[in-house]
Amino acid sequence: MKNAILILLFIFISCTNTKEQHQKIIVIQPLGDFKIEQAKSVFNKIKTINPNVILRANIPFPKNAFYQARNRYRADTIIKTIKENVGKDSVIVGLSNSDISVTKGKNKDWGVMGLGYHPGKSCVVSDFRLSKRNKEVQFYKVVLHELGHTEGLPHCPVKTCLMRDAEGKNHLDEETNFCLKCKNYLIGKGWKLNHPAT
């Protein structure tokens, strides 16, 4: 009888001690004169996949990020700087209406829509290169893409996946959601992906 009670107690503890995936806190950080309505829209959409989201007040771009020759900001400098503004279990997303760039191969100043550590705790997204026709939808897709990188996702060969490599072009209207493989990876990281991405 004593052994039966111990076995039942062990089973009960085993069943209630399931490991729940801890979600990171996502910090939305508008940069420069980024529009507050646009930041609130991103904040509300992100809340559907992770309720642990914070919207901060606008801050200036890091002074050393400005590349005067092309009148834009260095994305690599931005993510390096803003990552220091969050805790260990957080990821920060810089939002920009200004153009951003990186060094890509032999090109010292390559304009991009976004950049994120892979994996890491910061990324930055710009709407400067997006279609005026559906900028809000495209912008959110880039936010999800860069957040995917911070979780460790690489670029995906599936043409309709949000993790597709832009390869210097804007394919965002062809991207509909995360592919099954990328979606399952992110669900394993605690993302709530029952909703469409757009």
C-alpha cells in the first residue's frame, strides 16, 4: 500500500512538472522621429504572439550610427548599441522610418530593410525601402523576420516563408507566413503562432 501511494505521488508530480517554454520580453524601441501610431500598431500585433511586450518612448539614433555620405544609419551600429538597453531575457526591436545599411561583401554601404543578431538580443527594422501601397503589412513582416533571426532562425529557401532572404529585393508581398518548419521552431521557442502574420 505504501509503495502504491509513492508511485501515485511520483506520477502526479511527473505530470504536473511539465516544462513550459519561457518567452522572452520583446521591447519595441522607436528610433528618431518614428511615428507613434506605427509603433503602437507593431506593439498590438506582437502582443498576439507574445504577451510579454513593452513599447518604449522614442530615443535618438546612436550618434555614431549616422553615415553622412549616404544620409542613412548603420544598422550594425544600431543593434550593437540598443542591445545594451535590455535585460538577459529580453530582445529589443529598433523601429526606423529612416534608411539603414550594412556592409555586405565588397559593398561597404548596402541598404537593407532590417538586421538582427542570429541569434541575439537585438534587431532593427526600417520602412524606408518598403512599398508605399502596403507599407504597414510589409513592415510587420520584416519585424517578424528579424525577430526570427534573434531566436536563431536562418534564412529559409521556401519562397512564401517570412524568413526568405530578400537578396537585395522586396519580395514581401510573396511571403505569406512562416513555413511549417520555421513556424514549428518558433512555437518551440514559445511563440503563439495561431494567427496569420499579416
